[in-house]
Amino acid sequence: MRLKLTCAVLAALAVGLAGCDWREETGFVEVKKSFASLAVGDTLVLNETMLDFGTRSSLVIQQPTGTAGLQVRRGETSRKLCEFAVRKNRMVTVTLAAANGGLRCSVQS
């Protein structure tokens, strides 16, 4: 009798857990660039994700919800370009432009 009760409880637990959604809440970030290329040795980083545009002028990256930051790294140093909020199931567009020898960041959500 005790074994049947245990099996019933485990079966109910398994069915209950099967219905749970364990995925993390995420949103999307579109990064656009309006310049030819970065300076030699510079890398764009979104949170901890290195961005490689290749020949494209934009990328769409899925990110966890919360505050995200875009920075440019050169060797061991990094400089924050902008910070913005990523919301669940929403797209944030970040446009990078070269201005006065540096990069400027504009955010549109």
C-alpha cells in the first residue's frame, strides 16, 4: 500500500513538473552599425557576448531580461558605450555611429 502511494505521489509530481516552463525570460537586441569597420584590435561586446558583424551591418541577439550594456574592448581595457533595458519578448534597437573619432550609441525601444 505504501509503495502504491509513493508511486502515485511521484507520478503526480512528474506531471506537475512537466507543465512548468523553466526557460529564462528573454528579449531581443538588434545592433546596427553605420560605419565600415572598427579600429584594429577593437571588439564590440554586448554583456558577455562578443559581436562579429562580418559583412553584415546588423545583428539580432537574444538576451536575458534586465539591464544590458554595450561596450568596446581593446586588449584588456573596455569602455562602456551605452546601457539599456531588455524587456520580455521585446526588441531594442541600438544604432552605432562613428562621430569625432569615436563611437556613439543611440537606443530605440
